Amino acid sequence: MSRILESKSIHIFTVLAIIGLATSHFFLIARNAVDLPFADDYHLLKIIIWAKEQHLNALQTLREMAVQHNEHRIIFPRLYTFIDYWIEGRINWLTLTWLADLTVLGFLALFYRSFRQLHLPLIFFLPVALFLFQPQSYDSLTWTISILQQYCVFFWLFLLAVFITKPSKAAFAGALIVAVIAVFTHGNGILGFAWGTVVLVLQRRWKPLGIWLAALAVVSFFYFGFGYTKGQNGDAAGSLADPVRFVGGIFVFCGAFADVFQRGKFLLPVAVGAVMVCFLTAVNLRSVWNAWQPANRDSVWQRYVSSDRLFLMGCFVILLATGFLTSLFRSWGGLQALIQVRYQHMSAFVFILFYLTLLHFLGRKAQSWALIGCLVLGAAFWILSTSTFSQHLDFRRKSQWADAFNWRYNSTFVQYPASFNRNIRDTYNTAIRWGVCPLPTTPFHALEAQLAGPTLAVDSSLRLRVDSSEYVIQEPVAQLTFRQYDLLSAEGEGDNYVILKSPRHTYLVGTWQSRRTWRELIRSGRYFGRGFYGSVLTDPLAPGTYRLGVLNWANGQGSVRFSNQTITR
């Protein structure tokens, strides 16, 4: 088998497969990213408006950049936004999204650097690409602030894990710079300093350790000083009230990628997470112990530590500590709070570390079997993730385009409650007026006048199923409940938007397009089928009676139809 795996044809196949996976990944981003702020992106925007309104100098602007976002001080995501505004003359959300998304290539390079030290054929690296280039964590593909925080922080932390093990002054300086960037990118960035301290102690580098701890003290003073408060959704006491749930939360966090195989159930993610965490913890603890024993200088454990220069170990410790902190502050809401799309890329990282670490300790024959198993698992994971979460990305794109229309004609985003719209309305309208954050032109802009004008003739053949339900947001000290309408239709292919039209207001609602069955997909080669469904909160809508209609946009052409059905806000 080794001859086959080392053959030139297999090598070429692997290169082409990795290029294909990367291409499909970036295609999903290009198709679904919209140049419109989404949810917490507002926290990147408002600093620029505030600085312009108040004529802040550089020091005052930096102070405002350090204002907390939940428990995080996101100076660098805000700085990237400022730089983009300075270069382009406006905030280009697509530019920021693409720059952040390209860090996936950085992860690929870092993991490949570690993989090369195994001296294995390239085909063994393919499972890594399968777990990197997939859309399960779709918030880390098109939601700008989520990528700039949740994704980029791990790139900086993993890069630190490379730099800190090298004895040169340049590498130490690089580690120090990267550590500071990570801290002020996302709250768990402080773990870079923790891991750096461990490495410097293990390597007995006492002078660099003193500098490192002094830098940590300065960074901690600026981070936790100046009125620092805990995040609004964190509740450590509530999480620790159930120790079993708390520990299970750590395992779920690390094994969350397995949720794609068993949606909405926690047994599989808990089991997968427990296996990976226990294996990696045992291996790394024994490796450190054996590396310090003079009699074991040639052992496999010592070779693991020295050859990889603690990179895999450091990445795992950082991810495990992140899981610990996330469970500590979030598991009060149940295990489902740990299976969040903005977290799930971290679970994929844990599996990659599990796989690469496993290869270090297996013989060649066992490595081949591990490759086969992980290729099957990785291919199944990639197929299920792509087939499942492409629909989520499609829905997010249509909801963003719908809200671009909604803000242009109503100064309201219907994806969010009225309180969110009130909080951002003045600042966002100022950003649009000043050209800081212009509204994008929608694909269906030629139909906008028709949509905003008088109601067209009613098409009695158009029927939508309309149900009323409640949307609940659970917080540590309160439960927020909103009324919503659920809308469903069995007709229409392409991009469909539900129209809500009253005499004074017109709103669009993005919808989920129905997916074809596997058999239909293979036969037709088309992912989406007929029919769509969507929901709209009544809270952000102006009071009134709304006629229902459908905007269909496909192949560069659109149609507008109104039914004889109405709903009341």
C-alpha cells in the first residue's frame, strides 16, 4: 500500500483535491457574502462615526477602540475597519470578510508545516483539508466581525505556538507581537500568554520569561482595567451549578463538528469530544513527562515533542482552555449553547490536531489504516456540511439583500427586534449619509420602484401557508419572547422573498429555499428545488395590515406577485 500512496499519480490527485476543496470554499464565500453589516458588525462601524462626529485625535480614537464588546476588547478588528475606511474611503464589508477568510490558507500552511515533519506522502494531509475547507461554521465565512474575532484569533494563537518555541530573539519578538494582537482581537487571546509562559518554563528560558511576564502584566492592566465588566451573557455560577453539564459542555465544544451526523442530539458530540480530549491530554502530559527524563531521549514521546516543537500541543492546550472558558460562561444555557456555528470551526481544529498527533505514534501500516478511516470520515463530514450549510449561507445572503431594501425604504432591518433597530438607526443613517457605509445595490434593484409603489393586481392562485409562533431568546437573568409569522409556499425556484405591503410600508423577508432529495440532486445536478419558507418578527414592523406577495429572482430576471392574503401587526 505504501508504494501506491507514494506514487506520483496519488500526489497529483491530492494536490488537485486540495485545490478543488479550497476553490469550493471560496466560491461559497463569493456567492453569499453581501456588502452590508450584519448584527454585531455595528460595533465596528460606530467607532468611525463617533470619531468623525467628535473630531477625536489618535489617542482618543484608540481609547474608543478599546471599549468592550461583551467581554472582549476588539481593538484590532476595529483597527482593520479603520484601515479599510482610510484606504477605500468607505467601509467595504466584502474586503474585510475576504481578508479574514484568507486566514484559512494560513491555517493550511501552519498545519502543513507540522505535517511535513512526519515525512509522509501528501495524501495523508488530505483529511486536514477536508476539515478546513467546509462551511459548517458558516458564521466564520460571511459574518465580518465573527471572522475577524473568532477565526483570526486562532490564526494568531497558532502562529504564536510556532514562534514561542524558537530560541532566537526575532522569534521571541514575533511571539510577543502576535500575543498582543491576539489579546486585543478576542477575549481568549490571553491564552497565548498562558501558553507562552508554559513553553518558556519547559525550555528554562528564564530571561525571556521575565520579559514575557512583564508584558503580560502590562497587557492585563490595560485589558482588565479601565472599568472592565463581565460579558452580558456570561454566568459562571449558573454553569458550575451543574458540574456534569459543565464538563459535558467542554466535550461538546471540542466534538461539536460531529453534530452534522446527528443534528440536535448531544450524545455523539460529547462522545467524540471526550475521546479526542482524553487522548490528546494523556499523550501530551506523558510527552512532557518523558521529555524531561534523561533515560528517554530517544523515545517516541521525546521525538514527538522535539520534532513538532510543541506546536500541536500548544494548539490543543489553547483550544481546550477555550472550551473550558466557553463552558464556564455559557453552559448555563444547556449543551446546545456550546454547539454554536461561530464555535464549530474550533471543533474541526481539535480533530485536525487529534489526527496529526495520532500519526506521530502509529507505525506505517497503522498510519495507512488511520488515513483510510479519516478520509472516509472527512469526506462524509465535508459532503454533509456542504449539503446542509450551503442552504444556511443562501438564506443569510437573501436576508441581507432583503434588509438592504428594508433599510433603504423603512430604516429598519427585519432580521432583528425593534430595540436593535432603535439602537443603530441614528448612527447607521449617518454612516449612509456620509458615505462611510453606503447601502449596496440589490440584485433586484430594477424592481424596487415597483415593490415600493402601489399594490399590483392580486393573483388569486398564489397561496402561502401562514402560521403564528413565538421566538424565544434565553438570557441569564431574563427570557425575551417575540411573536413571529412563519410563511411557507410549495412553489417557486430561484431566490424568493416574501413581500409584506401596507399602504405606507413595504418589507422584504429572506427565505429558506427547499433542498432537493439526494436522488433528485444526483439526477438533476441542482441543489435547490421548488418551495420556500421563512419567518418574520412582528416587532420591527410598523403597525398595519400587510398584503402578502412573493418576489422571485432567477437568472437575472424577476417577477412580483401579490396574493389575497393579509397579516396584521
